[in-house]
Amino acid sequence: MDTKFHSFKEFYPFYLKEHSEVVCRTLHFIGTFLGIIFLVTVLAVFNNKWWALASPLWGYAFGFIGHYFFEHNQPATFKNPFYSFASDLLMFAQLLTGKIKFRG
């Protein structure tokens, strides 16, 4: 499988395919949601920028569980970290708005 992508537009369909299992998508959604809540809380309530750096760990923890135990594939983060992070945020927004469904 070719993992060289020349644009985000080219990468995102691959990302969605790698997240087609409903539990994996749901875990990604939960992890991203918790990461956003954590980020807002540490910045707004505690005003701690250093703890804010830990916010992506929520998404990665839930996402890795989804990949290893349900999707049975390797997270795209390892080969395409920036596109993968942007795709996770876009998938979260599209799941939240109903543009895409939890079941792929």
C-alpha cells in the first residue's frame, strides 16, 4: 500500500477507510472530544499552557485502542502525523455535524 500522499485532499479518503469500523470511529470521537475538553479546561480554568500540550494524548490513547483492538490496523499517525491529526479533527467535526456517519 502506497503511503505517500501529496495533499490532504488525497490523504483524507485513505484516513476514513482506515477508520471504517464503528467502534474505532467512536473511540476516536470520544478521545478527540475529551482532548478538546481537557484543552479548554487547562487553559480557561487553570491557565496552564504546559498541561495544554498533553491534550492530544486523550485522542491518541482512545484512537490507538480503536486501531489495535477493533480496526486491526496501524494508526496513520506513525507515517503521516500532520495529515492524521488534521484528519482526526475533520472527522470529529463531520461526525458531530452528521456529514459522515459513525459506521463507515
